[in-house]
Amino acid sequence: MATAAQDTQTTIAVRAHRKHQLALAYRLLAALRWGDMGDGHISARDPEHTDCFWMLPLGISFHQGMVDDMVLVGPDGKVREGTRTDINMSGYYIHHPIHTARPDAVSAAHVHTPWGTPFSAEGRQIEPITQESCLFFEDTALFDDEEVQVQDTDCGERIAKALGSNAAVILKNHGLLTVGDSVAETVGRFVMLERVAEAHMKTTQAKAISRDGALYAKTDLIRIGSGAGVFESLIQRHVEDTNTVLSS
């Protein structure tokens, strides 16, 4: 049986791992030229204070984010831990209700992207027109709401309700959002969903895969853990040293 000291050490290790992945995730978005205007946010649920989540505060560019820069945001939107107190409040309004409604979600990611944002303006669903799109087939919701400037948790709760048990939600006229059981899975899914949105926007006469074929492909993609795998591959490509986000 694990002792209290062992449980504490496990919690500390899990927290450190999530914050490390979170800092790398922000660096990855920066490498992809996303979030340059601060138009996005990624969260990581704290393993001990499960109603709180870590995120990058305002005033720090995604490409400069360090592990020690991350702040712990409480259920009231106040910073519980960290050296800064200013956060992206829209991020809190969106992420807090999602983490509350989805205890399985360790992380959520939303950032304005070149293809996901215009795709969201069309208010349509993902179709199985590419291999990657099969992963999101019948697992992506549509938030059909005119409140694109999220001003409170009421809107966030509507987003969470629309998301339901899905892996992603298209915020109409706003962009893409994904969730997952780790930061890596969440952000890997997000990058793939952006690629899927690009395919939808570029094709004019796509011939969709059959439902059976799409679900067959989806099962295999889930089996191999495609989101986390994509994340690790992208980190190797775009972040030369994963220790670069750690304090010297």
C-alpha cells in the first residue's frame, strides 16, 4: 500500500510532467505561428486541486513561456499560485466549465488558426474526407452560438454542454477546441484538427469515405494514440531541446 509520502511524491511528479508538457505545447503553437497575438490558451488540470488548472498568464509570449511562468487558476478565476496575477479571462471562462463538466479531460486547447477559424465560420461539421478527418468523425460537436467574445462562464457552460463527451468542438465563427487525457493528446489532436479544417477548406468536390470505412479508420487511429504521437513528433521537429522551458 502506498504511503502518504509516496502519494505526495507521485502528485508532485504528475504536476511537474503536466506543466512541462504545457510549456512545450505553448512553444509548439508559437513555432507553428499560432497565438502570436495572444489569441489562444491551453490548460492542464492540477492532479491534486482538480478544480484548478494551469495556464500561461498574460504578458508572456507563447514562444517565451517557461514552466515556472505557468499560473494555477482557481474555480473563481483567481490565480492561486504563480508570480503573475493577470490571465486571459476568456480562457478561464471557457476552460473552467469544460474541466468541471469533463472530469476525464486533463487538458483543453483553443487557439485561432489560419484554417480552423474560417472553417468555423461556415458552421458545418467534419466529414470523413481524409484519413485524419476520420479521427474526428462523429466525435466533434458544433457550438452554434453568436457569442464569439466569451464574457462569462455562462457562455463557457454552453460550450461545455455542446462539447458533451466529444473530443473536439467547433466554435462557430470563432475556431477550434480540443480536449484530451493529457496535454500531449489534446494539442496533438488540435494540430490534426487544424489540418482537417484545411482539407475541408481547400477541397471543392471531395468524395467522403463511407461511414463504416471512417469508423474503422478512427478505431485504428485511436488505438495507436495518434494525438500524443503527433505531439511528440512535432516537438522533436520544432523544439530542439525540451529542457529549454525549464528554469536554469
